[in-house]
Amino acid sequence: MIGLIVMLETIVNLKISELKPGMILAEKLRANNKILALENDRITNNILKQLRFERTVNKVKVYNFNTKENDNFPIYYEEKRTPKKINPEDKIKAIARANIEKLEKNLNSISQNLYKTFAKFDNLQNSTIKEIKILSQKLQDEIKDFDLVVQNLAIYGSGEDTIYRHSINVAIISNLIGQWLEFSEEKLISLTYSALLHDIGKTKIDINILNKPYSLTAKDYLKVKEHPILGYNIVKEISEFDASVSQGILMHHERIDGSGYPLGIKGDKISQFAKIIAIADVFDAINSERSYRHKMEPFEAIETIKKESICLLDYNYSNVFISHIIIYYIGKDVLLSNKKIGKIIKINPDNLDKPLIQVDDEFIDLNSSNLYIKKFVL
């Protein structure tokens, strides 16, 4: 028979200076949109240090178990049971999952707002431009944690949304590349605008063509190839944006060897923003579910960028992107083709999709194995 115990308890709202290690949280603890700990977790010295460093949280709710019997507090009934031991690694994973899911929810919300904003571009007004600037700022606020962002992009991609959520992801990736290239704040903002608007021309193309569940006909493909010019003609009218914004939109499908469209230009004639957006565009497209194909394997996107950097994508920017993003793949859990879950330990720079994997106490070098990675695991 399960016994019941009566515990006198209340919740108190304490200032950061009043918190002590060992106190039990009565709510999820967030700072800068990042979950630091879950409800019922104990406060640690490390959590206190983060709260003091972030300075974005004023008070925290914790349980107070020191109430007296004659105090007028509600009685809390709880089943008497042996406390379940929680593996510290499982707790870290739970917090990571919660953070990724929260980021995904926020990005989807921004995507919905982008849809509403794009619908207003036929009648350009100051309010519409302001909305784009606000959405761009929201994106930049969401991507302060690189590790969290890369996990989100690798796990979720943009699904079958080839315009709005895709534009959000391309803007995020372009912004990351700009940061890794140490762009100035002003230049980074303009790059984010350009990436966010890079596919606005698709809103002028028949949605039935864009969402066809099979390969496009030659005629349909020619129609789709018009979207960089359509987007350029929309955005070039916005005087608040630097010319580099509209140029990035116009040229994001150009390729270094001149095989791209719509101008067929090559090399240094392609704008800097367009070269960056092209990398982000390829990464998200390969990493996402599409109406005409399934989501590709986790490393296929960066392996493709590596191959295409030889003559299609900018070599230097591609190297910067790959060398930085693979850092955030290390330590992540993956599902192997034998249905076992392992952890990425080391990445082979010569074969990016064949890393060293740890499964329990065994190390598997995919470079000399028939196994492969099917997907990332939350």
C-alpha cells in the first residue's frame, strides 16, 4: 500500500542575492531565453554564477520547507516513494531538449509573422519595413547560443516550408557566418535583412509550382528561376536598405564558375552577401524535408558544401562555415543505421560524414565501417 506523508510547504520568490546552493526550484529557470535548470532541480554554485553573470533575472521561485505547523500555509500531499535517482547526463539532455523545443517554437512564431509581413509587400509602407527590422532583431536575439541554434537547424531544418521558415533558417545561418567572418554590427544587420528577404520573389510564383511533389518540368523551373529578379525588384525600392541587401537577393543563386542564375556571372562579380546566402541556402535545403524528397542524412549538407566549394560556392567562406559548424556536432547523440544510439567523439576532416562514434564502451570509426548516421537524436 502506498503511504501518504503531509509536508508543510510554501513557495517563496527570492532575489538572486538571497539564493543559496541546495535550494529547490519551484519553476523552470530561464535566463536570456535559455533554460538553465528544471523545476525541482537544486540550485548549484554554477547556476548562481550564471544568474549573476546574465543579470536578466530579478527573482526566482523556490520551495520553502521550513514553515511551522501553526503557520497558515496550504498542506501539500505527496505519495511516499523512494526518490528516483537522476543521471546527471540525462538531466543535461532534458534541459537541452527543452531549450531546443523552445527555440523551435519561437522560430516558427517568427516564421508566421514573416508570412504576414511578406503579404504586405505589394503596398510598401514604413510599417512593413519596420516589421522586417523587428523580425530581424528577434532572430538575432534568438541566436546568441550557437550550440543551441546549430542543433535546432540540424534536427528540424525548415520542413516543407520553402519560403518563410526556410528564409528564417537562411537568415540565421548567414548571420552566424557573418559573425565568424567578424563583420561589423552594421554589416551583420544588412546581411540578415538580405538573407531574410532572399526568397521574397517566390511569393510572386504560383504556389502549386513551388509545392509540386515531384521534379519540376523545364517550363516550371524557368518560372522558379525568376524569383531572384522578382525579389530584387521588390527590395530595391526600399530606400532604408543598403544596396548590398538587394544585390544579395539578386545573386544568391549565382555560382563561382558562372553556372548559376539569373545573370550567369562568376567569381568576384558575385556580391559578398550573395556568396554567404548561397551557402546558407544549400545547407538548409539539404537539411530539410521537401515535398519531392525526404530530409537528407545529417552530414550530407556540410559534405555537399565542401564538394561544391571547389567551383560552385565561395571556397573561403565555405571553409569558414564548415570549420566552425562541425565543432557543434561533436558530443551530439546520433542514431546509427544499426538502430543503436551513439555520440560523436571526433570528426574526420577528410570525410566529414564518417566521424568517430562512441556506443556505450565501444568506439566505432565510421570511416572503416559499413554503418552510417541516420539522424540526430534529441
